[in-house]
Amino acid sequence: MLKQAALRSKLIILQKNLTQPRINHALIQARLRGVEVIAIYRDSLDPACMALQTPDQRAACGQIFKKSPHPHHKSMMVLTADGTVRAITGSYNTRKQKVGEKRPRTHTVLFFKMPRGRILFEFYRAEANRLLGQPPRFSKTLAFRTRLGMMKFVMHPSRTNPVLELLDNISVFQNTTIWLAYFTAVPDAQIGLPVFNKLRSLRRCGCRIRILLDANRANRAAYDKLRQLHLDVQWAKFPTGAATLGNKLVLARTDNDVHIIQSSANLSASHHLQKHNLTLYLRGRGFLPIYQKLEWEVKRYWR
């Protein structure tokens, strides 16, 4: 996607880390060929600008990369001259994997192209402005209909709980299946616990609930609470051996509808009410192929 960005295109990438040299160099090369590039990160930038070889590269690096204390994003959007937006939303940090890493992370990433997508890009640019302390010119929620169904983007921090909204929108049938897969979930009063209680209500109505959590210490309270509510929860198990469940994913399918949440926010009050994240909520039968691929993936970790 970076290589496809051409002259007069505009590119914004928001990330917790920018520590994959190939991605950083591609951003610099895009700027040198005339693409307007903004890259905002929270923790680490590697290689640093001064490590680059040529004066032009160092100058472009200084224009592109901006440090902010806020972003927990894993997303990027490109606006081309004809108004088309190409976008990535996911749970994947652009972090260089450690050599011989013992627990590599599993993630999901959605790629999409939207003709006449300038309003989406301006929504995304407004978040970049917030991260840099500039006045935003857009709300934190953007929803519109496409030929596949409804797409709703939510920027955090905000007083919203997109997972609870998804669960409230479900028409309950006996064969309804709901999946949650999270790196971290917290049974807090603002975000996690209302979701857990809603899941219990849906289970009592006949829904099949399956919850996958990464086997880390931070999830013990959520795991115990879900078991107390008699919900089907498991520590993720991987066919390739030891790994880390990095997803922030919700899937639901009824007789006549499909619901998908792909987020960079863990299921916790801090990630929804304090930290900067992006949640994408897809709803509609047209998203069924995406649902099927994502469900196939999470099923591999359920044993």
C-alpha cells in the first residue's frame, strides 16, 4: 500500500510503535516522491532520523515522524488524487519482532478501499490533529452505509462502548453465535462488566457464546468473572505451540445479519475512556465473507 501511494496522495499512519525499518523507509521514500505523509507514534521510532544515510532522507524523516504521548492505534489511511481511500485497521503494532521470539503474537488486520472516501480521510486527519494537540474539526464517530452494509468508525477516548452496542443490536435466534477474542479484558464497571452481563443475558436467550482470552496475568480477573457468570471462556491455544493472542475482535452471526468489530482497543475502561484507539464496527450480510475468514481463524485457537 505504501508503494502504491503516488504524487498528490496523502498518507496518515497512527501507531504505538514504528520500529520496522522497511516500513519507515517506505514512508520516507513516499515523501521524497511527493506524497504528503504524517506518521504519529507513541513509544519508539527505529531507525532514528539521524541514522539515515542521506541528507534528503534525514530531512524527510524530520518532516514525517511526530511523537505523541497518546496513540495506541494500529491503522493507516491513504487518500489518492481521485478521492479514493485505501485503509488498514487492525490490532497489529508495526513493531520489529525479536529474534527467536518465544511467543509471537497473532493479530487480525482489515484492508479496504473506499471510492469517494474524502470524508473518512478527514475523520482520520482530525484524530491526527488531536494527537498533535491541534483543534480537531470532526466528531469522534463516523457512520455510513456501503453496498456491503453499515460501517461505523469510533475514535477513543469517548463515552462509548462499541462492543455493548454490537450486542444490543443482535436479533437473538437459537443458532446465534458470538465470538470475542481479546489480548486483555477487564471486568470494570464502565466497559468490561456491562459487556459480560449482556453476554450472560444473550446466553440465557439461547445464543452460543465463545470467549478467547490471552493467557496473561492481567486476564485472570476477567476469566474468573466470566466463569462465575457461566459463560464459555477459554485461554487461547495455538496449533503452532506457544503464542500470544493479540486480537481485539468481536464476531456475531444471526439468521439474517453479520456483526464484526475490529479494534485497537482492549476491552477495558482505560482503552475506551482514556487512551486513543480506533474501533471499526461492520454490520450487514455483505460482510459475511470477512466474518467467515475471521471465524475460521479464531476457531483455530478454541480447543
